[in-house]
Amino acid sequence: MNKRIAIAGLALILAFANWTIFQKEQHLENGETVYLKLAPVDPRSLMQGDYMALRYVASTQISQALAKFGRSKHDFAIFDIDVNGLASFNRLDDEVSLSANQQRIAYGIEAGQLRFASDAFFFQEGSAQVYEAAEYGVFSLSDNGQLVLIDLADDNFVALSKDSK
């Protein structure tokens, strides 16, 4: 009997893991590509290998809006999306209809820090120089406002990873 319970539990865990992977793949495949302007960061960590800690200009803008107006009903911010896909903070979500060039983007607050999809971008050891030109985070934006980090891009919106060129 214990063996059956263990097998059933393992099957449930594997089903959940596969469902999560499927959802992320669908997000990447069907999401809209948007760019968020990066704020200056320290690009190296000797403890974890080569990576770039990411901060976004919009994080500061959202934090200032939260300090001024308080938390919105939902943890979404409204962004204007230009023709290049550059997302610029407009306002906190006020449940007003969006214009054609606007999207809701989810954010979270963890330990007092405002967070988007990712606050780190890992890259192959020894390739830090490639990412020194990073000006934007490249994201896949789902219909429900969730962001998944795809790459980093330079000031011309050109992806910096070799895999994406």
C-alpha cells in the first residue's frame, strides 16, 4: 500500500512539473516581446559564477508611485509599449480600459523589494564582455501580464546572446 502511495505521489509531482514546463513553453511561444530599460548594475558574482544582477528603471518609477498613491487593488502596472516594443511605465493599475499601445504587467513585492520576472541573468563563464553593452531586458509578456526573461539587448534592441542571433 505504501508503495502505491509513493508512486501516486511521484506521478503527481511529475505531472505538476511537466504542466509548469508546458505553461512556460506556451508563454515563450505566444507572448509579446517587450523591452524594459535596465538601471546600472554590478555584472559579476564570484560566488555564483558569471551573471548580471538586473534592476529596471521602471522598478524605481513603480516604487515611487506606490509610495505616493499606495498599493493598487491588483499588483499590476500599466506600461506604454512603443513601436520597438519598449515598455515604459505609465501608472499603477486603476482598472481603466487600456489603449491599443498599453499592457498590464505584473509585479511583486518580496522582502520590501519590488520584483519583475527576474533580477539576474546568467551567462557562460568568460563572456561578461558581451553583456557589458546591455541596455534592455528582453521579455516575453503573456496575456495575463507575466514576464519571462529571454535575453538582454543593446541600445539598438539587438539581442546579446549568441543563441538568439
